[in-house]
Amino acid sequence: MSSCMVRAVKLAGAFPPRNASPWRKYHTGMRVDPETDAIGATTAFVDEEHGAYLQDHKLSEYFKALLTALLRQKPCDPYAWMLGQLQGKIVTKAPSTIASLRHKPSFEGGACVITGPSGVGKSTLIKKLMAEFPGQFGFSVSHTTREPRAGEEAGIDYHFVARDQMQRDIEAGLFVEHAEVHGNLYGTSIEAVQAVTRQGKVCLLDIDVQGAESVRQSALAGTCSFVFFAPPTAAVLEQRLRGRGTETEEKIQKRLSNSLKELAIYEANPGAWDLTLQWYNEQVEDAYQEFRSFLAGQLPKVASPEQIATVITGPSGVGKSTLIKKLMAEFPGQFGFSVSHTTREPRAGEEAGIDYHFVARDQMQRDIEAGLFVEHAEVHGNLYGTSIEAVQAVTRQGKVCLLDIDVQGAESVRQSALAGTCSFVFFAPPTAAVLEQRLRGRGTETEEKIQKRLSNSLKELAIYEANPGAWDLTLQWYNEQVEDAYQEFRSFLAGQLPKVASPEQIATVITGPSGVGKSTLIKKLMAEFPGQFGFSVSHTTREPRAGEEAGIDYHFVARDQMQRDIEAGLFVEHAEVHGNLYGTSIEAVQAVTRQGKVCLLDIDVQGAESVRQSALAGTCSFVFFAPPTAAVLEQRLRGRGTETEEKIQKRLSNSLKELAIYEANPGAWDLTLQWYNEQVEDAYQEFRSFLAGQLPKVASPEQIATVRNSPAFQGGACAIP
């Protein structure tokens, strides 16, 4: 028997389209009270004689809603009240109606635009949402051209920018909405939204209706959902505004007037909104459940096809924990376990969110029915299970989530929304005798428990053997073969690691002869875009030098391990220098892109060519810095005042070799920059424009400035020789 049996690994797919089920709803929140239900009988004869007309125009439902509201509020002057309702046209939908409006492409976690008149109740529901889903929703930081006020902090309260810069970015389509107020520009940039979504959060845009309409015309439109909050009646809106006790009469009247304008925009195309909510004060919980259900559906179900969960199962005592521990030790920070949910009470010492997520039974039951769990079971009267969100909490950190569950749980995962992006590993004992030997070898099991575990193993093996081809990897080994088994397990799991973290996370290779001016432009870029670009940490097989820190200066690794990883395609470039290997691993690039940054690879031309042959190639952009003339390059090198004549001549000689590689295929570079010293600012603007286009932003081919038309990168790396 071979020590390890490897099944063909299935391709990781994406989720079924979210619009496969009608989860975008319209809900007025208005209801017909039992005391007013007699209206139905009163109007029955009208329905009988004029049913077709009433049905065509939905007048029966409309007047039921109107009369219901009238009898609930009992205004002193009912005629004036009804006239106001008719003129304002605020009550336009039937009470207690829930119906699908329309279906858009899945949002994949993007942004949710929330709008409606002031005082309509948005903040109430948003606060409840943020409290229930901490760390899963966030707000973008707006840009403005005004000066900071006392106590305001750049990047926290606003991004404070120069007007000409903001104007250029608006014209370049880098803003989703903007407006001029009192002579200053305000707006929301695509990057500000991305700063939220890169953290694995859904970005909430709480803006006015005009801003919402601007978002519809922006690059984000296809990844946004739109929610409108409408008051059930003008009287209720006025009551809410007055109830605040903070508004002057003038402000109240102004808000009411503005609400009519906003409602007019809404009513011109109500079907353009994915969810509309109207409710009376006592219906706030019902409204929140609708809002919650809708927004929970926006949460990213699977961070990316590369960021997957691996289901690991098999009989107790088969050796799973041994290999998993070795894996976690070798790949720290790259694999993780989800936190399960349960409806039982916490036990002494257990911490919520660490040991379990402790939730109410009715809430967990609703989430299970809504398909938000990948597996669950009832044990001793309590529910236990793994939610999609719990898996996402791991994958949002750029880790592969390991689900160490039983075979029945694994079968449940196959039926869940995660199925297409999971791999499945089964650990089987080589023989029943070996399994029994391992169980007895623990010295912690009673005879009764050993017999029970052996009995259960037969059941689990029966499920496996009914369809062995359904497992992507099956491992069986004798005790002395544990290292061979681990190498198979390691190789399989390493292949699950994100090769290119996501289409939103890119790298840029920057290259060119020494002295050409790369560092000058890179420094300006890093200063203007703090926290958005970063450099990877290289690997080497040499010993650390005095003062060098592992993980900061280099990753210091054993030669045989680095050689294996190079052969496995886990490096984008490498070279041997003075008998030691140096190189850049895919994981090192990922360590940067997982932070939501673009990874800059400042390497030589040969390294850039290696990147083109690597797994990162399709998601990299390539920039070449060339001197305008050899004389200018020599002038720059001598101008440093730090080079010996020998070094200058060597650098000039090397530059000819690098330029020869470039000139052999100049069209292979996405951007080529040449400039004289006095043109440095113009060169920077070109460089800035190109790199800003690489920032994650729901990019489009038009948002990439290149010397040639190459495919839109939508994520990856940029090589800088």
C-alpha cells in the first residue's frame, strides 16, 4: 500500500449568484390594525363593481393604507390631513407588503448606499446593525478641500486635500460622489470606500439622494446596493423631528420641505432601489429585521476563490492533530480555525468570541434557515454550528480556514454556500489494527471509549468509501511514515494558499538601471499615499548578520526548504549570490497585499523577467525607468558623490545590459518613463497616475495608464527594475 493517496483536486468555484433568491425586498412596515380591518368589508362592494380599475392602479390598497393611517392617528382636521397626504404623495404603497423589487448582480461585499429624509430613522437601524455585526460594516472617510478645524484629524475626520488635486481626481473618475458647499469641495473617493472593503467590511455610504444618484453613475455602481428610508406619513416624520427636541421651527420646516424633494426623486423610479423601508415607531424591530436580513446578505461570503476553507475529517486517533500542528508551526499566520456558534450558556472561563459565539436559539435558527451556516447539529438540546461569517473572520485575515469536523459535518459543508470554494481532506487509518494501536497508545482512553471510537470509525469509513472520489486528498500512513504523510499534506495545503490574494490586491514591478531616478519617484509616491503601498521582505539562505532581524530585514530559511519551495512555484523570483539563495516568495508579496496595499517589487531586469514566468504574472504591472541619454545617467551617478570611478563604470556597463533586455521587447512594459532632471515633476505625475490606477478600486481597463494596451490587472503586483 502506498503511504499517501492523492485525489485530483477540484477547481475552487465561486458562490452561486446571490440573486438566485429574492432577498431584496420592499417593505412598507405599515400594517392594518384589527380595529380598522372593517375597511376591507366597507370597500368590498367597490372592489366587486370596479375591481379591474382598482387593481390596475392599486387604489384599493392605497386607500386602505391611507384610511388605516387616518384612523390610527385621528387628526383634528381629517380633511386637511388627507389633503396633505395626497399632495405629498408619501403613502404610496400597500400596508404589510413584502415583494421582490428587482435583482442586480451580486455585490461581492462592496458598498451599500443608505439614504432618505432626515429624521426618517436611518441612524437608529444603523446603530443596531453596527452593534450586532461589529467589525463587519464601516464608513468611508470623506475628502474635502477646506482647512481642518480645531480637533479634526486628517484621515480620521476627513482627508484634507488641495483643490486642484481633488478636481483632477474627480475628473479622472476617482470619486463616487462630490458636491461644492460654501466654496469647498466635499466627496467620497473610490479609494476611501476601498479602504473599508479591503478590511473585509461592507462600506455603508449614508448620503443624500443626490449623492446616491451620483454613485449610480460611478465606477462603483455595479457593486453597490441602494436602500431608501421613507416615512410612513408626513405626520410621522414631523413627529419624529419634533421629538428630538433639538430643532428650531425653521429647521423643522426646512427638513420637511427637503423631504418632499427627496421623496420626489425616489418616486420617479422606486424600482431602482433594492430595499425600501417605511415603519411606524412601534414597528422599529420589524423594520430592523428586514434591514438586517438585507445587509447580512451583502456580507462577503467567500473573500476570494484563492482564500478557501479546507475541511479535514476522519476517525478519532487517525493522526489529524499531529499533521495539523506541524502545518501551523511551519506556516504561522497563514492557517486558522473558525469560532463555532452555540445556543448553550457559557461555562466557567469560556470567553465569547474566543471559545464560542454564544447566541439566542431563535436567532441561530433563523440564520441556519437563511443559509448562513455551513454545518450545524443539535447536541443535548443545544445547537452547535459553523457560520459562513465565522469562516470569513479567518479568511479576511488572508488565512486559509481549517474546518476540523466530523464526516457528517463535512457532508453538510458540501451542501452549503461554501461548497464551491472548499477542499476536502480525509484521514484514514491504514488498518483497523493500526487505529486501535494509536488509540491505546494514548493511555488516556478507557476500554469502553476505545470500543466506541472504533465503532464510530467504521461508520465514518463507510461514508467515505461510499464515494471516495469526492475527497480531494486522502491520507493513510503507518507511524514511521508520518514525515512522508506530512509532506503530502503540506504540499496540498500550501497549494490552497492565496497565490494572488484577490483581484483587488496588486503588485507592481519597478525596474531600470541604477541611478535612473526610481527612488526619487518612489519616495514621493510613498509620502503622498501613506499606507497604500509597501515592499515585500525577501528570503535568503545565508546566516543573519549583526543587527538583522528575521521577518524585518529578511526571512532566513534553510536551503533545502527554500529549494523545495522554489521548485513548487512558491517564489516569483530568485537568484544565487556568493553561494546563497535570495528571492521573493508569493507569500511575501501576499503579506503586503493582505494589508490592502499594493506591493512594489523594486528589482533588477532579470528578476522582472522571472516574475513574468511566475504565478503572479497575470496580476502584475511592469514599469521600466530608462535614462533619456547615457550622458544624463552618468551625470546622475557622478552627482551622488558616493561612487568610486570603478563603481560608476560598472553601473554604466550594467545599464547597457539592462537597456538591451528592455529594448528587445519594449512593448512588454506597461509604463516606460524617461525624463531630464528638470522634468521630474512631470515624470512623477505620470508615475502617480499609473500607480493610483493600480490601487484597489473596482478598477476598469480605462483606469490603467499604460504605454501599451495590456489587460486590466484588477489586482496583482508591479515589477520595478
